[in-house]
Amino acid sequence: MGAPTQRVAALVATALVLAAAAGGASAAAVAPAAAAAAAAAAAAPDVYHGFDGATGAATAAVDAAVGRVDGVERVAAAAAPKPLNFEAKGGKLLANGKPFSLLGVNWFGFETETALVHGLWTDQSMDSLLDAVAAMGYNSLRVPLALDNLLANPVVTAYNGGVAANKQLDGKRMLDALDLLVRKAADRRLLILLDMHRLEAALWPDPLGLWYNDRHCEGDVVAAWTSLAHRYCGSWNVFGADLLNEPHGANWGSGVHEDDWRMAAERLGNAVLEVCPRLMIFVEGVGNPPVTPVVGPDWAFWGENLAGACAHPVRLSNPARLVYSPHVYGPSVARMDYFEDARFPANLDAVWEAHFGKVRGCSAAAMVLGEFGGDAGVAKDRQMQERLVGWMRARGVGGFVWALNPNSGDTKGVLKGDWRSVDTEKKRIYGRLPATDVRRALADRKPHRG
């Protein structure tokens, strides 16, 4: 998503903006070091800062701007900007009345038994990996969470305390670490989508595939979401709530309180909006249950099936806050029949339209893919991803790549196993998608015309 020079330029731009906003060293004071770092990076390899001289120089400029020593923040962050006013209108996502292109990446770990984003057991830190996300051109993160971790708030584990920047995690609990991630992402002008990914950290998939199980009732989910809404409504960069990851055991439009995900999404979403009216509410599709309308001759991936949404739309207290958020994968995750069609990959457009795309023609809600991706090292998977990116570009649909993490077994990550190197094929494919610059969106408050 940009050559090494562009990645360093992104780091330098962050340094300049944060320095000016914080009222510390002026942009003019930072500019010489920033320019030198950018010039030195022209031949930098495809790895992130801290591992070669050029990108290390760029990191030093960023550290100086935000007041970090060895990656640890030592001064107060810049004054928080006013949150962007996100809304769905005419099937598009808008921010302050203007089209906004989301291009994010999933960074998982909080939803597991470590209760912390993964990768910090290496010589990387939360700071260095967030710098990598920003440098690759992403403007947002989807952060998976687990209900039981939110309720119990355990002490975080699985990080390398020998890294100076990671010492700030010593003795911290999950919500402390999540606060830290939100704040550090804000410093880099990265948006955050919170995702209720699991009911239990030690259990995936849940056999029921619903928003409750034998240990947690719907009331627990409501309590967790309203608590998160209270906690982060004042954090300008937390912009959305993905109500439940892949409710594969639910129906859509059955009218039955216990299994109709459409009805449950309304209850959960309205509870969030009652606490924090500005948040966008992300509603995923279901799987392939018997009552839900069929999606054609082929099954959908979990979370992909929105075929019932035209006949049975989600009705929020504020319809402008609704985002439909299907998940789309390739054969590295599951070998669907349509991947073996003689017309592949040209046949996929019709498959996606049947599964979720047609909702754009019957609803004013926005559409953002909550997860998409696959193993770019597999030829057929690479073809599928390239076709999907073309489908998204043609329709103005954004999304969150799964995942930053290289320890995603079936899809692999945008980072390779060393948590430093970039998967160049994924970078090439996803680099075709637009990403609105959050800094510019925050600075540009003029009303949209046309």
C-alpha cells in the first residue's frame, strides 16, 4: 500500500501534525529531521521501523513529535479533536456530509485468553505495530473483543516486557490495554471499530452461533455494549460498534425472539445508541440456517448472508447509523462450489450480489465488509481477492482486511511471520482500495456541496 518512501512519508506527516497540534516542537522545527529521514528511506526494504537505519530515522522523528522515548510516551497527547459525524445516506458512508472510504485491518488478540492484541510477544510494541498500520495506508482498525473478557477484565498476558514500550502493560488489565490502544491509535489518526467477536475467549466457534449461550444471556451482551459505549463515547476515534461476529446459528426474519438476528441487532444497536448516539452500528449477516432466505445454489460464509435484509431490514432508532457488514472469504477458508465454476472468477460478482450486494439497492444503509481476505500465496485465492477488490471499488464499498496478524492460520496476515515484513502480494491487491485521510477529514469541516 505504498512504497517504502511513502510509508516513511506517512510517519513523517504524523510527526508534523502531532507536533503542531500538541503545541510542542513546531512543524518547522521537526521538518529538517523529517525531510532527512524521508530522503534516507528511498531504498529502504519492505520492513517496518526499528529494523533498518532509514525507517529508524523516521521513527525518531515521530517519537520526537509525540514525546516518546524508546517508543514510550512521556508527554501529554495532543488535544482531542471533535469526532467526525459519521452517517449512512443513500447506501454510502459519509463523514461530515462527505463520502468517506474506510480501509482498515483487523488486529486480533483481545478476544483470546491473552486479553491483549497479539504480536507483542515479539520485539514489537503496540506503538511500533500501530505505526506499521498507519504506514501501510490503513485508516482504521477493527478490534475483536470477547464478552467474558469484558465482564471479568483479566490481567493481560503474552507480551515481551523486555521491550521498553511494553513495560507500560505491566500489571494492566484488559480494559486498561484497550484504553491504551484507543489512545495510541488516536495519536496516529486511526479510527477504531469495536467488535464483539466471541462470547467466551476460550471458545470458538460457539456451538449455538447466537448472541447468547448457556453461560451468557442477552442481558450480558447489552450490559457489555452499554459499558463500552459509556467508556468510549468521548474517544473521538472510536466510531462504531460491530454488534456480534458471525451469528452463524441465527435466522434472519423468522420473527422468533430467540433466533431472529435481525430483531436482536435492533435491540442491541438501539441500546448502544441510547448511550452514545454518534456511533455507527455494524450488523453482520448470518450463515445458512433453514428459515433465512436462500442465497442461491451455494452456501454463504458465516456473516455473509444478508439475503433477508430487503424483506426484513434492521430498524434502528436512528436509521442513519446503520452499516450492513458482511464477511467475504476465498477458498483458503472454505472451498465453496462457486470457486470451482468454469467461469471463475467472473462468476463471483453474481454470487456476492445474491449473498449481500443487492441490499445496497433496497436500503439507505452503508455497506462495509467487516472481514475479507485470504491467503494471497494461493493462486485461486489471489484471483478471488483481486476480483473482490474490483467489486468493492466499483461500488464504493470499504472494508477491514483479515488480518494484521500473521498467526491467522487460514488467511495469514498482511504482516509475515516475523511481525515486521509486509506480504507484498496483499499490499499490491489491497493497495488498489481508496482510504480517506483521517487527518484531512478532521481538518476539513466545510459543508459538502454536490
